[in-house]
Amino acid sequence: MSDLSIYSDDHFMKLAFFEAEKAFEDGEIPVGAVVVCQNRVIAKAYNQVQKLNDVTAHAEMLAITAAQNFLGSKYLDECTLYVTLEPCVMCGGALYWSQIKKVVFGARDESRGYQRLSENILHPKTEIMNGIMEQECSELVKSFFRKMRGNDS
């Protein structure tokens, strides 16, 4: 029955996926993120590196900032981040300092994901879950890069 709940990991990852689709439409690497606190979405974002001409404008970074502003706190120790792609080292560092309670990501990022360097980049108390909507999240990124190379098929 939990799959039907609006408070399920699947539900919140779908919201992050919708954000990733916005990035795709804007010509950005399609990564979306939502921050949830007490079963309530308090922040959502998608990659805007090109749009904002800012290499730090990753979905996670924008969502972290929005969530901290919403809560009026630098700590997100009661929050969960849902993100469609494994965070990079930069985002992992920001998540460490935010002391986020839990990170749920869809697809692994074999080339740029934080786990490539070290699984210990996140705060030691942070719970990690992956593989939610992994296939859909992975396919969206692959589709984006095929489109960028001109191989839409």
C-alpha cells in the first residue's frame, strides 16, 4: 500500500523527475531535486548551470539553498533530498555541511558521482538510498546526451 502513498519515496522521486524534465526542456543536464521535511515539499529545483551562467547552479545546490531559506536554518537534519542523479562531489560537500538527514537518488553517476571519490563525503549521520526510478532517471540523462550529440534515435 505504501506505493500508493503521496508520502512514498516513489512519489517524491517522481516530483524530482518532473524537475529534471524541466532541465531537459531548457537544454540543461536533466537533474531534478526536491527537499522534503515532515512529508512536505519545501524546495524543488533543477539544473540551471547554463541559464544562470553559474557552474554551482546544480539542482541539489539550488534546492539546498531554497530549503534552508524556507526553514530559516543552515541545517537540514530533519529533511530528505530526492535527486534524480547521484550528487557530484561539490553537491555532496554541501549536503555534508547541511547535515541532511537522508539522500535518495535515482541513477548512479559513474563519471562524476561523489561515490567515485569516496562514499564518506556525506555527513556520517546521513542515510543514503538509491535506485528509486533508476531506469527512468538514467534514460533521461542518456537521452539528453544523445540529443546533444545529434543522435536522437
